[in-house]
Amino acid sequence: MRKPLRPLAGLTAALLALSLAGCGPAGRTGTSHSPAGTASDAAPAGGDLTLITNGNDKGLYTNIYQSDGTGGGRSLRCWVDYAAATRTVLCAKPNCTHDSDFCTAWINPEASETDYLLGDKLLCAGYGMDGMTLTLRSSDGSDPKALYTTADEVVPRLTDGSWLYFEQQTMDDEGGSTNALYRLPLAGGEAQRLFDLPYQSGSDAGILGCTGREIVLYTFQWGDDPMPEQTDGMSQEDYDAALAAWEDSQQGSHRVYTKNVDTGEERELTSWTSQIGSAGSTVAMVEGTLYLLPDQSLGELTVIDPADGKTATTPVAWPFELGAEEIYTVTIRGMVGGRLIADVTTLEGDDRRAAIDPADGTAAELKLNYLSNGHVRGIRMLGQGGGAVLVCYEQRMEDAVSVGSDGMTFVGTDVSERWAMIDDADFLSDTPAYRDVQTA
């Protein structure tokens, strides 16, 4: 059976596996306009780079949506505390109605927002009709200061304690776009453009992590032969044969390497090729180490130290058997209690999950799961710290009726989830000892 064409193994899942640490004082803030400058005229280097995400080992920032029952609602900033298993709206004002910028938790309904932990600050990336604004706030959401505004798409990525590093995708007059890495001084000032990035924003390629002053990148490129077209007089059988031959001829070139943010110097870590429909390998950087597993098959684990490039390969004693024709993709989710968590998704859409010891390749199957759209999913890992994992272990979809401003009635779907903390040992032993996250 020919496998269906599909996107490469998602980088989003890989990024969820990354360490949730952040660092760097915020200090005085300023605004920037048209980014200018290059790596060659950069200020003196800061400290080691650190990925920024939405949390750390204490908790994470998240947004919740509260319906008003009339077809509208509001989004609010929250902090999830791992130790207390609570989700707290970031507003301490008495009797606050959470419906204007008077409230430190309120998010303007005309914009969407993604929140990051930047040292001891909250970095808000707001996406509006006119572009984007990066706003730095105190950890409780107060004292907002605009750092950067642009009409382009911006994604914050790293910090070194003195600079914020972000991707910015800029459209050109011909409808194309260029994605580049910039850095912005946290003490205030203009952003500097460092270098182009060889992928588009939202691609499965991207920044996996960092080591010292280097970012670790995964990129790929497919053959550019055009897909055959079914011409007049061509039978379906002949077209299917031509399409199969084209698929077999299209190889992808995949590369993992480092790039110094100050000099632009590159250092190769690994590379491989694959046939169309598969990435060949799934790759993630977890707790400072690179891990690779074969995509669409159960194979060996490759471990790479990005600092010196040293590589080791370990056979994996997979705890289940699946034929290659059954496997859709393999995804690395993260590390729990020293075990690498890998999900194997079948063509039917269900998950099988393994916890792998990187030292010797021994593995155990994990069976804590829930149903999502009729498919079995391993409990979703959202964050971790303090010897516990924040997970989603239940998802419900219910019909929701709302009334628009014109009086029209709309029937939609409300999705509700249950989040909980579970200790690492319980996660690895399939013990559903969940501590539900309560909204404070």
C-alpha cells in the first residue's frame, strides 16, 4: 500500500520537548521601528543563549477563553503553578470585571496573543490586524512596555540575558517572503538583522535549541521536479504509474547544524536523505541533547551532543510491534524521569507511546491515554517541573449555541479540557494519580 503524502514530522511537537528555561534581566525598555543593522556591527556578545518558551520548572503562562453566553467572550492571561496545581488569572484588582486594559489579565479581543517567560518578566507577542507588537510586562501582567512593533510576522525564540532574538518574516512586493533572525536589546534600542533563515515561518524546519552562542537548526529541501499532470489521452493507470515514479525519484535532503549568532559561522552535526512522504528521521533537542529516531519505522536511537558533535547510536528494544505499513509517524515528546518519550502514530490515527532509556535502549509502553475526535491519544504533555508533568487527560466537545449582534443564532462546538499534574513516577508506571489543576 502506498503511504499518503504528508507534511514532515512536526517541529511544533519537537519544540514542546525543549527545556522550558529562560533567563535575563529586562531592565529599561524602549521601542523599535524599522529594524536595521547586521551581525557585523553587532554590540559585544552577551552570555550563553537560552530558548524562551511559555514557562519554566515552576509553571507556565497560558490563555483561557471565557464565553459571555451571547456569542462573545474574553481571553485572559493566566499562570499555572505546578506545585499548587492551580491556574490563576493574572489580575489582583478587587471586583475587576476583566473586560478592559484596566485589567492586567485582559487581552484585547481585536488581537491574539502568545505569552512567553523572559527571565522574571512576561513577554507578550500580540497579533493584530496591523501587525505585531512585542510587549514586556511584570510577571503578574502589570507595567506593560512596548519593545517592538512591526507589520511583519514575529516569533520570539531566544535570549542571552541582554538581547531578545526573534524570527521575522517579511513579505516582498512580488508576494514572496524572507524569514530572518533579528535581535533586540532588552535595555531599549533598535533591532538588528543578523542573517536569513532557510525556511518559512510555520515550517517543520526551524530552531531546535541552542548551545553557547550557537543556535541549533533543522532544515530540509525537496527535489524541485514538478509533479506530473494527467494529459488528454493518458489512462488512469499510466498516470498512476507516472505519479509513483515521480514519488520514488523525489528525495529530501535534511540537515542539522549550528550557526553562531555573532559570526554566522556554521557547524555540521548530522544530515540524511529521505523519500517523499517521510522525513526519514524525527529530531528533537531535549535538555541540551539532540535525539533522532527513524520516522515511519521502529529503529535505533541516535544521540548527539551539540556542543562537540559526538554521536552515539543505540538499538531500541521497542515494547510493541508494528509493521512499517501501519506507522504514520514517530514523534519525540520530551524527557520524563530520564526516559525519552516517543509517540508512534498509526495510519488509523491512534497513538502508541514508549518510554526509552537513552543509555541502553530499554523501553516500556505507556498506556495512559484519552479519546480525541474518536482517536486514542497519549495524555498530552503540556509542561513539567518539580518531578511532575502537566498533562491534558480529558477532552470534551459539546454543542454551543450563541446569538450574534444581529440576533442570528449560531451553533458551534465548545472544547473543554481537564488539566492535571502527575508525578514522573506515576506517569512512567501508568498510574493515573492525577491532581486536577484548579482555576483560582
